[in-house]
Amino acid sequence: MQQLLEYFAVIAFVVVYFLTKDVFLATGVLLAAIVAQAAFYKVTKRPLSNELKITFWVSLVLGGMTLLLRDETFIQWKPSIVSWAIALGLVGAQLFAGMSLLKKMMGSALTLEDSVWRNLTYGWAVGFAASGAINLWVVNNFSMDTWVTFKLFGLMGLNLLYVFIMMAYLVAIGALKEDAPVGNEDAEVVKESQR
């Protein structure tokens, strides 16, 4: 149920787009869905993660510009800007505050040395930066239909790939046993760039 809630706005955007082929209507639905999602978190007193806050504000600004200026370019840039903002946040917190945001999010599920958390932070930052660049490549080289499909399935696939790379790295260095369960905290890192 939690995962469905996390992807609610993106799924609503994709469904409306493919039913109507109207990116502006789909963008309006996306904005309404992300506002409803944030309101649900507020009403149920669930904390809004920093990633969801970034996604919320970037969606409102770029979605609003898409609707006001009738230019789909803004909504197509949104996944890239969100991904790059997360990458900058990860690197910035590590470099300037000496804090691993990944450790803060996943530290209760994984006990790792600070050097491993630092490597994971930089790895995820590279992954998010790459996702942003790949999104723009798709925007500039393919149709709107292809981009909308990529927004849901391609970005999700890329983020799952990063999870597998992270787990392979942890297994390779002996920090994670192959049969050890990994907590839901990993999903926090994955879900945000798909919005």
C-alpha cells in the first residue's frame, strides 16, 4: 500500500496521458495528485521526506509553468531536476556537513562503516545524475509517448538497477550477506527520481 501511495502521482499522470494523449491534462492531474498525496501525509501525520518535499515543489513549479506557458518541456525536465537536486543534496551533505544522508535514512537497517556510507553516497549521486541525463536524452530523441513510458518504467528500472549494484557492492565487500534481508528504507532512495 505504501509503495502505491508513493507512485500515485506518476501513475495518475501516465494513465491520464495514455487515455487522452493530452500532456497538459495529465500534468494538471499530476499536480492535483501530488497535492493530494502531500495532504494525505499531513492529515495522517506521516513525515514528508526531504525527497518528497523536493518532488512536491519542483512538480508545482515546473508543472505550473507547463500549464501556464502551454509548453511540455518543463514537465519533461522535472525528473532530471529532481534527480540532480537529490544528487546535489547527497554530495553537498557529505562534503560540507560530513553527513551521509543515506546513513541517516538507512542506518537503522544497515550497520556499515562511514567509508562505506560515503562510497554509497557518491555512488547514488552518480546514479541520480545519470538518471537525469538519460531522461533528457529520451526527451530530446524520442516521442512524448516514449518519454511518458520511460518516466514510469525506465526510471524505475534504472533505480532498481542502482539498488542491485548497491547490494552487489555490499556483498562484495562483505558488508551484507547474500541471504540477509534488506529493509524498506532502500525504497526511500529509489522512489523519488521517478516522480
